[in-house]
Amino acid sequence: MQKMDTSEQFDEVIKTCRNIFIKKMKDYGTSWYILRTSSLTDQIFIKANRIRNIQLVGEQMVDDDITSEFIGIVNYAVMALIKLRCQITETSTTTTDELTALYDRYLAETKALMMKKNHDYGEAWRQMRISSLDDIILMKIMRVKQIEDNDGKVLISEGLDANYMDMINYAVFALIKLFETNVKKEK
């Protein structure tokens, strides 16, 4: 990935994630509709925990690299947003075009949130380690699990939507850093 600003880098990463989302839709259809939102949260946990374990152990035994796991975090978090906001059930019927439009809409909203926070925090994520980005995703997952265990009720904290969007944004930041590292290695 060539040197771009954060907005352009976000778009490039999401283009990759979106492409995989659409291809998996063609392979699997809407089989993910059967999952409850809490199961989607657990899928995100599995991916983030695998990344952490690979980082801690220093080796992996399955071919999928951590880049594909961060892409999975983005896509599962988008699925969770779709399930939450659209009341999707296992009997829902939605076309690939309709789901892609929802994907684009929620990613545009997530990007807008990222741009505001990125402005206020001064792109602090660029100084962070990928392991820290993963740890924050894991923390967000723990928060979501607690909110889910409280039947979605919060007293003062952000709700489920904001936490899923934050997971997406931290995963995108990690992917930007991974893509930049790969470009440096290729030179």
C-alpha cells in the first residue's frame, strides 16, 4: 500500500474486506443469519484471540495469517451491525445487492466515526503496536459480552453499535499497518 492519508487507506482496506464479504456471500449465501448477535461476538472473539495467541506463541499451525483474521473481524462486526439494526433472522430474505448496500452504509457510518475520533486523537493509532490494537478489540469484545449479558442495557456507556464500529476501526488500523509493513518488506 503506497503512502496515503488515513481516509484513502481506510477505503483501500475496506475494498479488500468488502470483496471477501461478497465472495463469501456467493459461496455460503446468508447462512450467517442463523447466528445470534452473541454468536457473531464470539466469532470476533475467536479471531482476535487467535491473533493474540499467534503473537504470544510466535508461530501458527493453520495457514490463515493474521491479516485474514483482522479482515474477518471487520466482516463479522458488520454482520453484527446488520443483525442488530435490521432485525435479521434465519428466515429473512435479503439479496446480495441489499446486503452489500447495508455493508456499504454501515462502513460509511463507521468511517465517519473514525474520522472524527482520528481528528480528536491526532492519529495516535499510528504509534500503536498491532498487538495493542488487537488487545483493544478484545477489550471491546468483553464490553459487548457484558452488555449482551445485561440484555443490551447500559447505564452510561456506549451501546453495542459503537463497540462494533470501534472493533471495525481498530481492525482497519491493524490492516493498514500490516499492509504498510508488507510494502516495506517488498522494497
